[in-house]
Amino acid sequence: MKKSIFALLLACAALPASAGILGQVVNFGYDFVGFVTNDALLVGAGVEITCPAGPFNMCTFLTLPTQTIDAGDESITYLYRGPDDSFSPVVGFSGFDFNGLDAGGNVLGPVILSTNIAGLDASRLAVTASSIRVNMESLAIVDGSTFTVSFGAAPIPEPGTFATIGAAALLALGRRFTRSRSE
């Protein structure tokens, strides 16, 4: 029985680890009625984008002081500091597009939205295997308005991983069968 448990633990150790986006290049975009900006940035410690002062394409539309986007290993946070305002009431999409979130061959796991912005809820998110779009159309913002989208990375096992798991399972079953025949 101990050998069976060891084989199972060995198989689990072969599973790929979940990888986040730290150290990866991610595309941070802002889409205003078809006018799309894109900033491809390396995710590291600290804030990735600050508008309007930064040299970022996104700052073309984010002109009120101060708006920041900070990416962590498995989350992206937007923070607004400034006078009361609102995102444009347009027909269509007006908001953020974060893509390239499939670092290390992983797909996005469950996405969780945390916010203090009235009207911003999960129905305003569009999620794919590697991107999150946040529709801010017509939403009012005040000083301190913020949202965070958190996501886990779900690893995609490689074929070799399945072979290792299968071999370990067969080894465990074979030893169990051999032991039961000898008794």
C-alpha cells in the first residue's frame, strides 16, 4: 500500500505548476468605440501604467488625473484618483482589454471581480482563455474608484504528464494485483 501511495504522489508531482503573469509581456488596451490602444508591457513589481502623465498609448483616452493599472501575478487592478466623472455613454464597448494572460501555456481559471464602482458587475466582463475585457460604458467614477479582476491560471497538462500519471497508476494497480495473488 505504501508503494501505491508513493506512486500516486510521484504522479501528482509531475503535474505542471500554475504560472501567473509576473515576468510576462501582457497587452493592456483601452477601447473607445473602436479606437483601440495597446501597450505591451512586462509585468513586474509596481504599477505598470499611470495616466495621464505616462508615455502610454492608453493615456490618449485616460486624460483625467490620475488613473493607474497594476498587474500582479494573478490579478489586475485599476485605480482612479481625481474629481467625479464618468466613462462615455457610447453605443458599443468602452473600456479595458487585457490580453496575453495565458503565460506559460496556461488558460485563465475562474475570474473574480472586486469593485466599488456602482454598476460594474460580472455582466460587464468578457473572458476568453487568455483575455479579460471590462466594459466601463456610462459608469460614474469618484476619487478612489477601483476594480480588481483576479484570475487563477489553470495549467494545460502536456501529453508527457498524462503518460506519467498513467504509468504510475498502472504500477500501483499492478503491485496491488500481484500482492493479492500471492496471498
